Amino acid sequence: MCNNWSLKWQLSTAALLIPLALSGCAGQRITDNLGIVVERAAGHVVVVDIKRSARLARIGGLGDLSHASVVYSPDQRYAFIFGRDGGLSKIDILNRRVVARIIQAGNSIGGAISKDGRWVAVANYKPGGVRIFSADSLQPVADIPATFDGGRRSRVVGLVDAPGSRFVFTLYDAGEIWVADLHASTKPVIRKFRNIGRQPYDALITPDGRYYIAGLFGEDGLALLDLHNLDAGVKRILGGYGRGQRKLPVYKMPHLEGWAEAGDHLFIPAVGDHAVLVVDRSNWQEVARIPVHGQPVFVMASPDGRQVWVNFAYPRNDTVQVINVATRKIVRELKPGKAVLHMAFESQKKRVWISVRDEDRVDVYDTTSFKRLASLPVDKPSGIFFTSRASEIGL
């Protein structure tokens, strides 16, 4: 059985013993208790101890983190940080230091790491395209220009990793989805799907790795690609979903990565509407619409799938609402403070972390009692990324 002394000893050992530390006790990695909070204005990240709700270190020199996201290596030791300035940084989360950093583009919007941990891909606005790097050294591996219409470059969004050493992404300006396959070599084989809809602004991959879904800002509906059957092409779903017909002001686009899957249903944020939509995954049809406090940004399920937590766009971004999945009713409303940007659930305990940007802190709440258990001072916090829930992203 693990004890505090052994954990502290492993964390303080020299690099020679780090592989032992990574194995943890009783099959649990020490890194399971670690996470990163982005300080979006300062160009720093804060390494946190999830179990103790405590700060461990502050790491700087990371550039523009105003739209930063983080992914982890499969062993959870390294965090890869994608900055808005085109910076790609690799952090050793155990030694709490930057081990490599490059400026790979003029303006980037997130990235992904392959399932086997070999490749890191970055989605770029400027120049439009995807660049792929070795996760070990950050040496360039491939450059995929997002060209269309006779050589124009499109901004790339919605980059995800998919099974089989593939990366999938959308071209905002071109209205296309591309699949880059690297399973055979470092020269990607590209499969292109055109005319998927106007202005695909974001995308997600379902937890089972099968479906890639792109949201469309320029018209109603979503574009769905079955990664198990690419020959079937792109299918349009949820024709009533989107910006096109409502013509309402959209203060902040919802993030498709924050969709919640609970049982056989998806809980998704309505675009430009004060509602959360409930979608049956068996037929991709809307089955319910839940009125909420404002325009939802993140709609996130608790690990047990019993609750869905929702935060909101400006000017109603001081509030979080909790939906009971079984009843589809709002059971609690919290007021953490000004500019709630992101939420992250602990995988082991019934607790959720909430970043409150304009009040310079991160709060930890109990998801049963809804009591605030702790607050950590963090400078303009935004995304919260736990190693044990590494698929979550934020802004």
C-alpha cells in the first residue's frame, strides 16, 4: 500500500529513478494526481496536486497562452502546450521544467498527440495547415498545407487524434474535413472530404474514437464522419442546430470538445440559444431541449455520468448550472464569480475544479453537496488539464 513518505521519496528521486515513480503504487501512476492550470495572461502554467488541491510549481516562458490547450504523453510525464503565438512547448511535469520549445507557426489554435505518443500535431491559422512533430525531440516530421481553391490557405480547426495513427481536422475557410494517416510512414496519406458545410468552426471525436463531428457556424446542422467507414462520406445531422436560422448574437462559440456523453445520449450546447440539447446517439436526433441560464460554452459530464455541468458565455459567465441526467432538470445553480472559463472533473473523487478568470482563482467543489472545498490563487486562469482526464481541453 502506498504511503505519503514513499510518494514524496519517489517525486524527489533523481532522473534515474523516474521510471519507478511513473509506475506508481498498486498500478496507479504518481502523475495521476497531477494537473496543469493555464495562466492565460501571464504566459505561465501552474502545476497542481489534484489530491491535495494544492499548487506545486509555476512554469513560465511559454508565450501567448490566450487560447492555449494541453495534451499529455501516454505515460503522463510530459505535457505539450499549444500557444496562440504558434509556440509548441514540452514540459516535464515531474521535474516541473520546460524541456523543449519551438515557434512553429504564426498563429495556432490547438493540437493533438497520437495514441502511441510518437507524433504531436498542431493546427495553424497562419499559415493555414497542420504541422507534425516528433514527440521526443519536437523535430519536424510533416507539413500539411491546408490549400484549396487554386492555392489559397485555410485556417485549420478541430484537430483531433484518431485510432490508427491518424489526425482529423477541418478547414474553416474551405468547408472541408481532412484525415491524415501516418500509420505506414511519416509522409501522411491525406483523405479529403469536400463540401461538408459552411465555416466548420470546431469539432470533436466521440470517446470510442468512431465518429468525428464538425460544428458549422455558417449554416444549421453538423457534419458527421464515420471513421470506421470513410467511404460512406460525410453525413449531415441535427439540421436545426447552429447559427444559421436563429440569427442571434453569439458572444462566444461553444466548444464541441466540451460535449457531454451520458449513457446513450449526448448533451450539447445550442449555438446562440439559451439551451442544452439532448441527442440520441443511435440516430443523431434531438430528443429534448433544456432551457439554461445563458449561452452555454462547455457542457461537461461528471465521471459517473449522473450530472452535466454547464458554464456560459459573456455577459452571463459568472454562473454554473448542474443538470441531473436522469431527470434532465437543473438541480443546482452556482455563482463562482466573474468569467468562469473552464471546468475539469477529478476521476477518483466527486470533485470538480472551476477556473474563475476575473477573480484570479480556481475553485474546487464537491459534486454531491455542491460546497466549495478549496480555492487556489491563479493569475487569470483558463484551461484546467488533469493527466488522468487528458482528453479534456479548454481555453
